[in-house]
Amino acid sequence: MDADGFGQTQLTTFDWNQEPARSSDGKKIAFMSGQTGSDLEIWRMRADGSNQVQLTDNTAVDQSPSWQPIP
């Protein structure tokens, strides 16, 4: 969306998404999603919404994605 809040674009079609975290270079977004049922997993996509990749897959609730530098 634009800085004034207009021009919004929906990036996902999942039923439930939360806690988006943009990478420091602005090219990717990590987020948690309940699209696989009631199990919350962490996903990553490009800033334009393409190339959505599920990063976690377990029965625990995966939440609060954040970007960290590689040591």
C-alpha cells in the first residue's frame, strides 16, 4: 500500500494470516498462516506475494517470524 494507506493490494488468499515481517532489504515477507487447517505455520513470500513457501511443518504453533542476520 501507499504511505497514506491507499492503494492496498492483497498478497495472499489464505484464510488466516498474521504477524508479517519484512526482510531488511524489503524483498521478502515472512508471516504466520493457518491455511493448513488449525495448525499455524511460518511462510515466506516475495514482497509482491509470489513464490510462497512454507518454512515450518509441525504440530506446535509457530508464530512471530522475524528476520535475523546470518552469523
